[in-house]
Amino acid sequence: MSLSADSARVHVRAPGKINVFLEVGEVQEDGYHDVASAYQAVSVFEDVWATTADEITIAVSGTVDLAQVPQDDRNLAVRAARLLAQEAGWRGGVHLDIRKGVPVAGGMGGGSADAAAALVACDALWGTGLSVHELHELGARLGADVPFALMGGTAVGMGRGDELSPALARGRFDWVLVTHAFGLSTPEVYAALDAHRSRYALDIAPPRRRPVVEADVLHALRAGDAAMLAEAARNDLQVAALALRPELATVLAEGERAGALAGIVSGSGPTLAFLAADREAAIELQVLLSAAGHTALHVHGPVPGARIVD
């Protein structure tokens, strides 16, 4: 099938995410871990424009460092388009223009947001008519964070993180993100966590085989209470990320001295997420951290998942 490159164009926007809570279970025989996470989609986005074409190609631009972004078949958006074409029996192609706003290798699911946006854009462009459930199933085959990038809002993720159920979150939560020029490899961070747990096995409680999101986290989200959420927020990967990049601990302390209710490593890091009391407090915190020489961004959540933009 040969298609005109200018016959149609679809624009989809998908959000990055913060893990406001992440408990990591014990390592499984296959080397993976079950997790229990409370995700919140926040107002930093990946934009994908899909245009009909003869083959599947991409071009990547953005406001973040793109050095680590693959621009070939390793790219998660390309893999998403190929997977959808295979499932739907589509014989044509697509050109994906990706504009990245989520920090790369920053623990905020930017690549997963690209994949989610590509699935939604190609489904609309090609008229494949997949259901939300079918798109989520395809997303889970691409990566654990892709289904949440499709869903957005606030959700609890179990298993590998892709067994999702929506979580009620009232009101708005304001965050200040501090990004870094370096990235952290997710497998490397998990390996460092396993090494830490082995090293201190006599001093710390063993991980649960089936981790859970603690009730205090869900209560705080349901109440829309930032102070309560600050008390309950936790990330088991934080100790590993700080071991690999000790300088992150200094920035966490700076943020809390500057007025953050809490500071946590987002996902596998190195992005740091500081929870503020409200919008005004977040703006003040952003100013203080920027003045201290950090790249700081004020965002809010929850926001919707991957959506077509008119």
C-alpha cells in the first residue's frame, strides 16, 4: 500500500509521571521485581505528530538532552507503531515527529509516553479502531509504564507496574522537578537495590514478595492533602539511586530546606520531585532552587493520559 505523506496528520500529547510511592518486592527467578506503585501524571509532556507514509520513520526534537534517545528501531515509539501495524494488519507506514519535554532517562517515563502517544496517534491515523483495553494490552507488551501513560491521572500499579487500577485523587498537587544532565539506567538502579538489600540483610526488613501501596498514600491522595502525602511518600529505589549518585542527596536536602514538604527520587531517578504545599509555594521553591543553580520546573498533577490534540 502506498500512501501520500500529506494525506493525514494526528497530534497526540502524553504526560510524564511521578511515582509518589514505590515499593519493590524481592527479586524473582527471572531477575525482575514485582512492584506496588502510586503513579501521578504531571504537566510535562511528550508530543507526537503522526503522518501517513510508506515506511515507519521518526524525527526527534525537544527541550531536553536528546543524546541518549535512539532514532532507529530501538526507539519505543517506533516499536509501538510496528506492534500496532502487526496486530491490525496494516501494510503502510507512518512518520512520527516526536517533541520531547520529559527528561530523558530521568525516571519519569518519557519513552513510555512516546510509545503511548504513538499507539493513540497511529490507531487514529490508520483507523484501526482498537478499544482502550486493547491499546493497554499492547502498551504492556512494550513496557511497564506505557499503560499508565495511556491512562494518566492517578493510579495504583501492581505486578510489573502494568496491572493498573485508577486511584481517586482530589484537587491538585504541585511539584517542583529538579532535572540533571546525567541519566540513570533503570536495570543498574534495580541491581544496586538488590546489592544493598543483600549487603544489609541482617539490618533491614526483607522485602515483601507481593508489595502493596500503603493505605496512608491512598488516603492522602483521596483527601487532596499535600502534607499528608508528604508523610507517606516513599521510593524503595531511592537508596540505590543515591548510592550511584550521592550528589542527589545534597539536592534533596537543599529542596527541603527551601520549603518543600518532601523530596523523593522519581522512579529510578535521577529526577527529583519536591512536593509543595500549593501553587504559590511551588513557584517560590522553583525560584529558590533555580537561584541555587539547579534546573527546576514547576508542574502539577494529576493530568490526563495520552490524548489527541485538536
